[in-house]
Amino acid sequence: MINNSIISIIIPTYNRANLIGETLVSIQNQTYKNWECIVVDDGSIDNTEEAIKEFTEADNRIQYYKKPIDRPKGPSAARNYGVELSKGDYINFFDSDDLMHPQKLEADFKNIQAGDYDFTISQSEFFKEGGSPTKKFWNDCLWSDDPINDFIIKKIGWGVNSPLWKRESLVHHNLLFDEDLITGDDYVFHIKALNKGMTPYVNRDVLVQLRIHNKRLNELKNKSRYKLKIAHSLLTDKSLDLNEKTNKSLVKMGLRQLSNSFKNKSLINGISYSFKFLFLKTFKEHRIIILQLLLFGITYRITGVGYNFLQVNFNSIL
């Protein structure tokens, strides 16, 4: 019977008092009713707690927790903490500003039981209050014959809201979010899942709506420190067996984010990754560019002069 299995929905939140109510209503409207929703507050300074209290008092399936102060800042630690608190046989991570299609959980539960699957994938579309988004879907293509390489270069892809995960698969593979990442954590999480051989059920129906607004985490300034870590970790992970196209894409990403790091005057981070990249074989042909960025980055940080020299057309050199 469907209702014998609990689905745990885990939502990290930060200052979403004006939006999280709509998210929770979309969860309450699910045709699949046997769920728990664990909201983990990452230190909100607005009235998020009061907004959620209305729901927790009316629906005991919705639970509110504050993330312990000894856990790192960011959604990764909040998601991992939510997993620790959860009781479900299945887990659906979700963001506090997006919406679930009413039949998402029902469809995902049916699909994940249709075979030996570790998680599900479905389509997500963007929406924008008072206007049209510039992009309709998270990614037009969800799956391919080379999922690791194609996911890394974003030829295929899905967001953190999309999958329903089998809990036993997450535990078996010890799959957790990297708590050092404020952004890009879901990207790395999904790459790890693919690299561990976890198998998805692919559903091309739209089951998630992604809200576009100017306070999304994607609008976080100075993301270069996190993207540099991601590029370096993927390029040095020998288990991934990356092809030439993927390596070139990650090198391009690394150089661009190195430039951005120096533009943002994040000198220590820029210097650190400059030397890391200099000693990687994949950057061999671009060592002069790295040295130029290092020189002008230090100059710009100290004197405030040289920003224009950090503007590099990476498309023309890669």
C-alpha cells in the first residue's frame, strides 16, 4: 500500500518568511498524504519562525527546527541535519521558495518502485511573478548515455528539488552534501550519486516549479570560492574518468572563477587556487594566463589598479 511508506521532505530556509508559506501549501496539497516536512532554519533574521508556526500548529506533519550553531552556515549542513532528523523511507530535498506539483510525491513514489531505482528525476520549470522567466526549464534534456560527463558540462541536468531518493541508497553510499559549499552543493551531490552508479527513473513530466526572484541563492555574490573548489575537486578526482570535452569545460570554469576571485579581491583564495592549477596537468597550456591573473590580481588588490587586465575572453582561448 502506498500509504505505508513515509516520504521525508527536507527544506533548508533562510529569510523566506514571505515565500515559504506557498511552498508549504504546495506540499499540503499533495495527493500522496503520508509525508513529513522538516524545515531547518539556517539562522533567519526575519519572521520566518512565526510564518512557519502557523503551519506546524495546524499540521503535525510539518516540523520546524533551528540548525545547531556548531554546524556550518549554508543549505548543505541544513539538508544533512534534516536527514538526521527524518524518519522516512524516502527523501525529497526541496527549496523554501519553490512549488511542488500536486502529484509529485505520488508520481515519484510509483516510479521509484517500478524497478531497481535509487532515485527519480523529473522536469522543473521556472516561473516569475509579474513576468516571464528568461529560461523555461532547468535543463531541456534530463538524461543521456554518458550521464557523468554530460551532467558536469550541463548537457543534461536537474535541480535539487526534482529527485525522490531511496533512503537506503543514500545510507549505503554514504551520500551527503558537502558542507563547505554554500552554492553548487546539489551539483556536486548529484555528480557523486552518478559516480557511485546510482540509477534514476527518468520522468519528463514537469513536477516542480522554480521561482525566479532577486534573493535566490543563485544570486549570491562572490561564488567564485565555491566554484573554484568544485572545478579543482572534479579535475583531480581520478574515479570520474572525464573525457576531453569535460576537462576543457572544467578548465574554462576554473580560469573564469580564478579571474572572478581576483576581481572580488579575494586574494588568499585566488593565490591558493592559482598554485593548485599551476601544478595540474590539465592547465599546462594555460599557465601563462594563470600567472598573468595572479600578477594582476595581486596588483589590483594592493593598488586598486589593473581590473581591466583581469577581463579575459576565455571562449577565445579554450
